[in-house]
Amino acid sequence: MAGHLLELTAADFDATVATGVTLVDFWATWCGPCQMQTPILEQQVEPAVAGRAKIAKVNVDQAREIAVKYAVKSIPAIFIFKDGQVVQQFVGLQRGDALVKAIDAALGA
């Protein structure tokens, strides 16, 4: 995966979302809209929030237990975490500006 997106597994998920603001994109390799979401995260969202929030991805096929824990039923599913708590959720392909706005809200900006 290009860019500065973190790839999370069950081993590092909780520690990564525990502090600060983290956007987590639940995705799979076979999901067309997921493939379209990645460049939006890399080219629009990550540069806009660099140094203020983390952008991460969870492959639901490789980390099924995380997807089950957060009741992910449809992908792409994007969760915004603040200090370990889900503060906003999106399902389906999302625009970059909407995600940046949600992160800014979570940051209190």
C-alpha cells in the first residue's frame, strides 16, 4: 500500500486507536469501491490531516475478528476513533472532503 496509511492487524489495532484521532478504513482486496477509496485516503485525506490524525486500513479478510468486534457488515466502512472510542461511522465510498471534515470535528478544529 502506497502513502502513509497504516495497515492494522489484531495485534496492533487497539494500541493504534487508543490515543488521538484515527480514521480506520475496513476494506478487502475484492471490493471495487474499497479500491476506489484508497487513493482518496492517500491523496486527499492523509495530506490534509498529516501530523494531526492517523489514517489506517484493516483488511477484513485478514483481521476478521476486528470487523466482527465493530459489526462491520458492508465495506468500505470507515470509522473515526478518538481516544479509542468510535465517534463517527461511514459506509460506502466517501469523498475526501467529507472525511477531512469528520476528522477535524473529532479533533475539535
